[in-house]
Amino acid sequence: MAVPKGDCDLLGQSVPPSSRAQLGWLSPQSFGGCQSAAPVGVPDGSTEGPVFCLRAALHGGELNGIEIACRVAHRRDPEPLSRTLVSLPIVNLEGFVRHDRYIGDRRDLSRSFPGDPDGAYPARIADALMRDIIRHCDALADLHIGSFYRENLPQICADLTVPELAALDEGFYGLSVLQSVAPKGSLHGAAVAEGVPAVMFEAGAALTVDMAQVEAAVISNIGAMQHVGMIPGVIKAQPARPAFFKSRWVRAPASGIFISDVARSAWVEIDQRNGAVLDPITSSQAEICAPLSGTVSELAQNQFVSPGFALYRLGQRATQDELDSDGEALKQQIRDKARDGLTVPADSQVLPED
Ligand SMILES: [Zn+2]
């Protein structure tokens, strides 16, 4: 039976049940006379349940994530929610206004967690975010976008060998999942280390808004909220979700103008030509062939590249032999999730609950 809840206490304010508040988070990057609070949307429900956090724009130019976080928060009527959604659409305000990935000192906030109150500038911001918001949450979706003119498939990245993360991933509706261990210093890695189940959610390219990807992501995140018990009603059965338990980057063999022959989400066969890097000075070209068969889950836009620049990420399904040596949790995930195809199924355009 649903248990009525009291006020939500966050950022020094009390949000009454069945209401919506717009709070502000002031990080150590603010200073007197020139303070801009990062927006924090808080639709607060009427009954007890988990606190679910959607966090975007740790990298300032990741506009898809901003739109996803805002739309999920604004579409929810607070009253039927079990507990609280915390939506942080723009953490890195400095980078956002400059169309820039980094914070003011040119460092990567996404490699600074869990932070340090006495540490360097980004470590202090990370520490404050953990203390003020993340530790108050029960689950986290850490929204990111392809970096440096690369575009991602909309996908979940999580270490599915961790049961709590596999369980959280189960709720994200309709999108592919990529087995990955959180990088050192990432927010989702720090959250998991402190007992808050967290996955990284990637969708699209930076500095633009792709509404098809945004809409698919909104549906997927609302599915996750329903899965963790925040939204009442019957949970709609998941469509087939592609699962990639291995991936490999294909890098530029030389510097020059990269021109791709394949599209994001394409399937490529081993040794297939994917594109070329053209040298405009000598008119030479270096062909790029697939080192293995797989799906293009991340793709660089056509651009000037240096040797070693990551051009394609090929997602692979694991072989049975590999699964046999990787433990029962991984095999269970494969059994449950690995399916053919990569396109978001048409019926995923229907909201699970709306
Ligand atoms: Zn990012």
C-alpha cells in the first residue's frame, strides 16, 4: 500500500508533497555579485518511493541531455509520483554559455568525481555536487553526448556484471545497452562507489539538438522511473534491446580529412571499407577497413583528424565461449537482452504510462 510522504528537503528548501519546485544549485564556481544557480527541477510526489536523478550538461555543449532532462521533469504530474524526481539539466553553466565542453579552467568535470573540498577547482565542484544532490538520490541517469564531433547511438552504458546496475538498466525502455566500466573520475562511477546505482545514458552529438534522439531518450527514462517504482501502473513489456558486451574503437591511421562511407548504427563486416582519411596536400588517402564485424555505435563526423583519432566504435555481441568464461551474471544478461537489430522499435514511441 502506498505510504504518504512528507516534504522533500533538498538544497536547504522543503518541497511539499504533490508539488513542483524549481530550485537552484550554487557550486563553488559562483562568486558574490555574479552568482548563477544551476537549475534543479523537482517534481515531488505524494507517496514514499525512490529519489531518481537525471543529470545533464556536465559537459557544457551537450544540448540533447538538457532537453531530455527538462522534458522528463516537465511532463510529469507530481501527484502520482512515488517520491521525487530531481532534474539537473545544466550542471556546467560556464561551459553551456560558451558552447564548450569544459569548465572555466579548461579541465574536464567528468573526470573529477567524487571530488575533494580542498582540491583543485573541478574537484571542489564535484565534491559539492555529490554532497548537495547525488548522495540524496537512490538512482541516477548520467546523461552524456558524443564528444569532439562524434555522434552516439542513444544507448545505456553500464557494467552489467554489477547486479544493481543490471537491475537499473532493465528499466530503460527500448534503447541498446553497451557493457562498459565507468571511467575513473566519472560521476556515475563515483555514485556507484557510494551505493547509488547509476548508468551513463548517451544520445547524439554535441552542440545540436536531435529531436528523434531526445524523444526516444525521454521515453526510455520514463520507463526507468516506472521500473524503479516511481510511476504507478502496469509496466509495459520491453521490446527487443540490442546488447553489446564488447566494443572496439577504430582509429585514424593518418592525419587528413576523414570521410566516412558508413552511417551510425550500420552493421559492418570484417575487412569492409568504412571510409578513408584524405591528405589534401599530397592527394594520398588511407583507407579504413573494419578490423572486426560489428555495429557502428559511435561515429565521428567528417572532419580533419590526427593519427589515432577515434573514428568508429564497433559494438560486438560476445561469443558463447567468451560468455562461458565471463561469469553467470553476464551470461544472464545476454540471455535476457541480446537481440538482433539496432533500430529503436516503432512501438517504443508509445510512452509506457502516458
Ligand atoms: Zn559528456
